[in-house]
Amino acid sequence: MPVGTNAETTSTLAETARRDYRELVDAGLSFDLTRGKPSPEQLDLAAGLQELPGAGRPTAADGTDCRNYGGLQGLPEMRALFADFLQVPVEQLLAAGNSSLELMHDCLVHALLSVLPGAESRWAGQERIAFLCPVPGYDRHFSLCARFGIEMIPVAMTANGPDMSEVERLVAEDPAIKGIWCVPKYSNPDGTCYSDETVRRLAGMRTAAPDFRIFWDNAYAVHHLTDERVEIADLLAACAEAGNPDRAFVFGSTSKITWAGAGVAFFGSSPANRDWLLANNSKRSIGPDKVNQLRHVLFLEDADGVRAHMDRHRALLQPKFEAVLRIFDEELGGTGLAEWTSPKGGYFISLRVPDGCAKEVVRLAGEAGIALTPAGATHPHGVDPDDAVIRIAPSYPGRQELEQAIRGLTTCVRLAGYEKRLAG
Amino acid sequence: MPVGTNAETTSTLAETARRDYRELVDAGLSFDLTRGKPSPEQLDLAAGLQELPGAGRPTAADGTDCRNYGGLQGLPEMRALFADFLQVPVEQLLAAGNSSLELMHDCLVHALLSVLPGAESRWAGQERIAFLCPVPGYDRHFSLCARFGIEMIPVAMTANGPDMSEVERLVAEDPAIKGIWCVPKYSNPDGTCYSDETVRRLAGMRTAAPDFRIFWDNAYAVHHLTDERVEIADLLAACAEAGNPDRAFVFGSTSKITWAGAGVAFFGSSPANRDWLLANNSKRSIGPDKVNQLRHVLFLEDADGVRAHMDRHRALLQPKFEAVLRIFDEELGGTGLAEWTSPKGGYFISLRVPDGCAKEVVRLAGEAGIALTPAGATHPHGVDPDDAVIRIAPSYPGRQELEQAIRGLTTCVRLAGYEKRLAG
């Protein structure tokens, strides 16, 4: 076949994409890739929880009756089990309910309505409160800001975490900037791991706000997809060392270790912040569900138990991630239409399509029965200024469904991309 | 023995009380009657939870995988199980985490930071927010007000609930009064049940605040101690009928049905309030622990199951309450030193000692190793202006310990009471 002009080639490619897309629509698929949900098979890995704590009064190592009121900080053995993974000394770690998002929400509430250690006043009533939002990032962090009227200032992500020069410049000059959202390991959605240098600079930077907080959502601390098992630097220790001991709020959970809806969430910080949260929590609750915490300890047993369990997740997840990457390579490799991440852990692959095409790709996919996270969800207020980032969540569907959905998605990328080229 | 003067008699009685108190201190007791905690034997009644949900994927009736994210309103079958008991239509009921106190806290937070249906603005930033506090009442309600800077206006309790003439007068004239705390059945600590007339007047009264809310903490909805099984009027229905559909927030939980620390809490209200809470909760959480809700449904089965379970609680609690009342009668009857309630349900007996004596009684008991709820805890800011009310929580100790503790308490009442008479 003779090589035509570039326009002719694109025209041909677009025509093929149109035909493929019609076939895709005709296939009548119905797949959901919207959220980072574990698959039923992953949840089955924790089936051991279903008959725990088992017979006999559910009693903690210190004799606490887990069924009764009390124990605001959570079960010591549950905190001990995750202290190292979350890089928080056990006495500074809280084990709470089933959602770390709740803990983040409540930290914002308490900062708004009470006075944070180091703060001059509570945040409610201040004219302007702003958070730095590394983008692309996690939509639920942004929703929390939106819900409380907190201004969101986007900062670009790099291969080593947020653009630290920009972060340092902004926090140094603006006292209204009270925090930054971070997913430091296998970030949502790019899979980025913060470098030691990034952690050091976050801990040590000068902030105009005396009550600046790093919301360190270490959601994927043990969620490796390769043999590398990436380690990140210890933020709490770095903050203490830099003379900013109260700067970090660390969050984590077993939502993607045991059960997404019935796990255990964690908060870790300095002694002052721990006491502040406990004091506020003590008005709200008479203690978390300690039976569920005991159930988790009995099931996971110890750090090796957690690691072995995460290896079983990896065995289910890694082939799905590989399938997505293989199909992207087969269908989009060399087209110049897309770039994508190859994460070493976490729950997402980030797909970058030509500027101005992400919404169109998601729309096309939706009309073909493939539900994707809305384009823009990775940015504050749901607006990606480039309209280029699409978050792929490979975990939930079965292998075959996933492959069909991803192949369908690549058709949508080709269609939107070539149409744009033709139009441009 | 010749009858002496009144002064001599009191002197003799005081001397006897002093001697008895010295013996009490020498006995070196160590008992805790501070909180309304279920006993281990009561918690054992729910031992069936310990191996539930059992084998097989934990799946709701509608096919929902209880282990995964989602289901913000809670499991339909769990809501159906408690809808009638809490007098809330199932579609207007939420099943949540392990604590109704959390739900009350969060309703205050959302009212402070968002705008309630019917409100002109959010409460944060308003110069003054006040709540009516029927006294004696529940200390944790008052702590929530104190924590958020909400002014507390005490209103006297009567045999039928709060003094409604006073309530009506206050809410009609003061737009800063945004709410009232109510424990409508077997109230904490008096065991009062609100009359139908009280419910009707609460639902229908004119309030200066357009966003006035009744915080209806129906904590003891099924917690009967007699055959009477008291029923109260349906507040939600009464509010709707009176043209104030959004006035009531209903709370409840299984904390004193199954496990105090690992139960399920409920919120019920009008469709507008339900949607308001769900919208706010949707930013905070991806759903409650549905596995625990399923566990509860499998264990309690149906309304008859709940009733039968509560009968088993009654079999453990009623003898303890009877023992307290018998000892009060034996030791304090006819002394003119004390009055007490004989509740038909709930968790408390309220003991009224001579004005100015409650703190002294609690202090004396504490020094004799009998820990009681601090005097004043039944009033805002921990200040009982009469210094007369002591809350007795008979549920937790074993029968023999309880009897020893209560007998010791009566010694403290005699000592403080007769000393006061001598001094006066």
C-alpha cells in the first residue's frame, strides 16, 4: 500500500476507528471501571474473617473486653501490627473505624471548629483557607475541600512527587495555605512514589501558616505489584527532625488489605496532634469497633502475615495490570495518541490522551457501555485544564471483561484522537 | 430507749453513720458504678455474633457484596429490622457505624458547617447558638454542646418529659435556640417516658428558629424492665402532621442490645433531612460496615428475635435494679434523706439526696472505693444548681458487688445527710 499524505493516513485511521467503534457499540458491553474497588476474589482472600473472633469472649491481650465501650485509641495489638508499615510509633497511632476518608474528614472538621496545635485560631471564620492539590490526584480529597469551602491550588506532579519548588514557593508566601494532599506511595492515579528528597523538603520547608498540615494518605503502603516493594522515607521522623513535629497527619487503612467496606482505618501523628484528635474524638465516640480490630489481628497475625496476604492480592492484581499495559501497547503503541504509567503498586493506571480528548474518550466509552471515572476527576472541581488524564481502575472486573473493556477503550482513544487530528 | 430531742437523735444517727462509714472505708472496696455499661453476661447474650456472618460470601438480600465499598444508607434488611422499633419509615432510616453519639456529633457538625433544610445560614459564624437541655439529662449530650460552644439552657424534667410550657415559651421567643436534647423513653437518668401530650406539643410548638431540631435520642427504645413495655408517641409522624416535617432527628443503636462497642447505630428523619445527611456523609465515607450489619441481621433475625433478646437482658438487669431499690428502701426509707426513681426500663436509677449533698456523697463513696458518676454530670457544664442528683448505673457489676456498693453508698448518703442536718 502506497504511503499517502499524512492527512490521508489519518483519514484512513479515523475511518478504521469509526468502524471499530460501531462494532464496539453493537457488542453491547456493560463494564464498570470507575472506582478502585477490590474484586470479589480479592475479598475472598479475607474469608477467614467471617467466623472470627470465634468462640470465647473476644478479649484483647491487655484483658480489655472488646465488646464493651472504651478504648478510644484502638486496640494496642492492632496498632502494633501496622505501626511499622505506616511508619508511625505505636503509641502515636490510632486504630479507628472502617474508613480513613472519615478520619481525614474529621481532621478537617476539628481544624475548622477547634484549634489545631500551633494554630492561632480555628479555621472556620477565617476569610480564606487553601490546600495544595498535587495533580493528577484523588477526587475524594478534592471533594472534602469543596465540601468545606477550602480553596484548592493545583501543583503539578513530577516523577518524584509534587513539584517541590512550586510547593515551597507557595507555602512560604501564603499563610492561608494550611495543607497539602499527598498519596506518597503508588499515588492515585499516577503510581508515583515520593522520593526521599521530596519527603525531606516537605518536612523542612518554611510555611507562612504556623498550623500547616501534610495530609499523608498512605493508602497503598503495602500494595506492591512487583518484587521491588518500594519503601518511602519516614515523614513523621523527618518532620520531627526538621523541627516541625506537628506537621504530618498520616492516614492508612486495611480497606484494600482485608475488606473495602469493613476494614480498619488508622491515623498517626505527633503526640500533640494525637492528643488533639483523641480529645476531640472523645466527645464524639466511646471508642471504635474493637471486635473488628481483634478479628483483624487474629486473621492477619503479624507483619509477615500482612506481607503474605498482600502477595496473594498481587497474584490477582498483577495479571490484570499487565493485561491493560499489553493491550495499550498493542493498540496504542506507536500511534502517538497516548502515554500511560506502569505502576509498581497501588490501584491505578493513568492514561494520557491528546489534550482536549479525555472527556470525549470517556463519553465514547460510556456510550459503548464502558463506564470510566469521569475525565477531570483527577483534578480539583473535576476540571483537568488539559482535558487529557483518564484514570484506569483494573482491579474489579474479571480478566476477560477487563481485556474487552480496555480494548474497547483503546478504540475510543483512537477515534477521539484521530478525529481531533483531522479537525486540527 | 427514751426518745431524745431531734438534735440528739440526729446526733446519734450521725454517729452511727460515721462508724458505719469507717467500717466501709476499712473494707477496702473497689467498685465502678460510673457508666451505663452492659455487664459481660449481657454481652455474652450476643455470642452468636462471634462466628457470623459464617461461611460463604457475605451477601445482602439485594445481592450487595457486604464486604466491598458502598451502600451509604446502610443495609436495607438492617434498616427494616429496626424501623418499627424506632418509629421511622425504613426508607427514611440510616444504619451506620457503631455509635449513635457519632451521628449526633456529625449532625451538629453538618449543621455548623453546611446549611440545614429550612435554615437561613449555617450555624458556624452565628453569634449565638443555644440548645434546650432537659435536666437531669445525659452528660454526653452536654459535652457535645460544650465542645462546639453551643449555649445550654436547662429546662426542668417533669413526670411527662420536659416542662413543656417553659420549652414553648423559650423556643417561641429566642431564634438562637436551635435544638433540644431528648431521651424520650426511660430517660437518662430519671427513667421518664414522654407523654403523648409532650410529643404532640414538641412537634407542634412554634419556634422562632426556622431550623429548630429535636435531637431524639431513643437509646432505650426496646430496653424494658417490666411487662409493661412502654410505648411512646411517634414523633416523626407528629411533626409531619403538625406541618413541621423536618423538625425531628431520631437516633438509636444496638449498643445496649448486642455489643456496646461493636453494634450498629441509626439515624431517622424526614426525606429532606435524610438527603441532607446522606449528601454530607457521601463526602466523608464510602459506606458503613455492612458486614457488621449483616451479622446483626443474621443473629437477631426479626422483630420477635429482638424482643426475645431484650427479654434475656431484662432477666439479667431486673434483679439488679430490684436489689438497688430494695437496699435504698431498707437503708434510706423513712430517713427523709433521699428519693429515688423506679424506672420501667433503661439503664439508670436517679437518686436525689438533700440539696448541697450530692458532691459530698460522691466524694465519700469515692474515698471508700465506690466510683460513681460525678455529681453534676446530669447537668450542663457538670453543675447541678441543687447539688442533689446522683445517677446510679446498676448494670455492670455482679449482683453481690452491686449490693455491697449500693449499701456502701447508702452509708455515704446517711453520713452526708445527717452531718448536713447537724450543721444546718
